[in-house]
Amino acid sequence: MCGRPTCPILEKIKTTSNLSFLQEGKKDVFGASPPAVFVGRYGYPQVKAGPMIPPDVLGDDALDLEDPKKLLKMGIDDIIRQRCSLVRASTLADVKQPLSNQLIEKAQELALSSQPVDAEARFSKPLKATTSFDGVMTPMGPSGKVEKFDLAENPRVPAKVDYLAYDTDALAKDVTLELFNSNIGTEHITRLLSIGLLGQKRKLVPTRWAITATDDMIGKELAKQALDYPEVKDIQLFSGGCLGNHFEILLYPRTYSFELLEIWMKKTVWSGANSWIGQDMEGAKGKKGYSNLAGGYYAARLPVLEHFQKTRRQAAIFAIREITPEYWAPLGVWVVREAARNTMTRKPQTFETLEGALMDMEKRIHTPRSEWQSRSEILQLLQKQTSLSQFLN
């Protein structure tokens, strides 16, 4: 009825109906956590939280459930099926007193690890066929109240993580950036922040908030650093994407600013029968308040700033994220981050004029240029304002 190539509702039903451990009515679960933890937001500051375990999945196979690079090799239906095998072992916890709960202590041990950890859980009741996924969170499987939880092996903890997780004098934003600069992945950092292992005042952070907070904290620091870099020499246009999320990212020789346009085509996840265009931006002074594009804004910004850190350059950024009907079910903002990263690894085209770059960009955007160009604030500024650097050149 919605006209999408695949029905997300039916896919949920099909996925949960095929989970063998649900059909068998088991209360005991054993498997290798990727590692993964989850902290809910409902009832805050009393929330459901705990580790996640895929029954009967062992060893390095569990990495496929959490590592974005592994997930990108799958189709959307495979991602949903794999991720929905992750069982959430939940307990009710006070976000300000995480160590008063034994399960949360075990989940913290798990979260430190960079590799899968064998774990076992006993639930108070047989698990029910439920799943959860939306635009921020990666899909997850059934949830149940846990009676007992144990780690069957010692977590393998990177030295930098072990050191900083126990530094209660450092601010969360400083620790986050240091971990990032030490090649600790954003997923691992999010896990540490969510389960209460970062910062001076340790507390649980709902996972969906921790995801955006991690992208934002790292992004803000990289943006500050970028202001000291010289501007790019040419107008550069990067094109790419993944899983039905297409990006066009334009870098223009000016002081750092960032603008994102989101174009949801007809019959995609949120748009329904009509397309939708959203816009948000920031200047050199940074973003004030929370973006009206939610977590996708911060996830899309981060890879461009990573590129600036690598190249030691800055620019005014005009980015378009066009979501096509191929993206028929929400998989979380990690898709936005990885689609933008995929785009920034491509070799850019260079142009002498802004108009030449826009003409090339519109060849790959399904939505007419007249509908999106008028929504852009940065394009209007670039077309009207003259910068000091133009005179110097």
C-alpha cells in the first residue's frame, strides 16, 4: 500500500518469527556479545539498561553485528535479521547511581572490550518476539528482565581505553577526543559514554543521546582545530554514499561553515507520498542548540571534519543527503555517518566556478535543483559575498 520495494512491518514480523531461541521458549541465553550495551530513555532517570547478547553466535562472528564496516557489506534485510538476533538483558537502573546495580557493573566490563566477549544470561520469563529500530538506533532484538548475567571470559581492553575510563578528573569531551585521536571507533566511544564510563560525573546516558553526543563532541573539537588551517585551494565536489543514502559534499575556499540539506524522496522511510526537504547550518562559531535534522546532522558533519583533520585544510561546506526509496527501513544514524565517510574517501572533482560545481551536482540529485538550491543559506552567501582571500589571490 505504501509503494515501497519492501515492507518494514512485514520484515519485522518475518525476522522475529524465524528466531529459533524464541520458538523454543528459552530462558537461558549464551553467546558472544559484539560487545554491545543498551541504555533506554523511557522513565528517565529510572531506565532499562544492560548488555546485549546474540544467542549461539560465538567468536569473531559476533563482530558482524556491531562493526559498521561489516554491516555495510550486507543488504538492509540482512542487517535487520542479524541485528534483531541481539537480545537485550535489561534491568531497571538509576542513571546517577550505575554502580549500585550488579548487572550494570558487568555491562561496564563488557563495554570496555574491543573484541567479542562470551556471556550468558538467565531471564525471568521466556523472551517474546519483539524488535526495535528507528532513525537513530541500530536495530535490536527482544528484551527481557534478567535474573543472572555473567561474562565467560575476560574482556580484551585497549590500553588507552583502560587508562582513560578510570580517569575521573578528565572531562568527557576531552576523553572522547583523545580516544578518537587514538583510533578508538565512535561506536566504542558511544558505548563507554552510554554505560557511564566517561567524564567526571559518571552516569548512564540513554544510548540514542550518547550516539549524537559522541558525534557532536568530536565534531566541535575538530571544527575548532579546522579554523587554524589554510583554506582549500579549489572548489571540490565529493560524491558517494551507501544503502540508499546519497551524498554530494561541496567544499568552497572560505572560512569553515557547514550546511546540510536532507532530501527525503517519495516513498522513503519518513516521507510517504510526498518528498520532504530539511535544512540546518552553522558558522565558524559553531552550532547553537540542537539541530532540527536531529542526529543525522552531527553524523554527516563528522566525516567532513575528519577530512579536514587529515588534509589540514578548511572550507565552507555545502552538503546534500538525498534519501532514495532504496532506504526502505531505518537503520540508525551510523548509516549517515558511514555514507558521508564513503563520500569523503572518493577522489573529488574540482571546478573553477560555483555554478560549474552545482551543474555537475544536479546530474546525480533526483530532486530538481530549483527545489533545493533555494533552501540553501550558504549558497546564497557564496554567490553574493566577496571574501578577503579572493583579493589576496
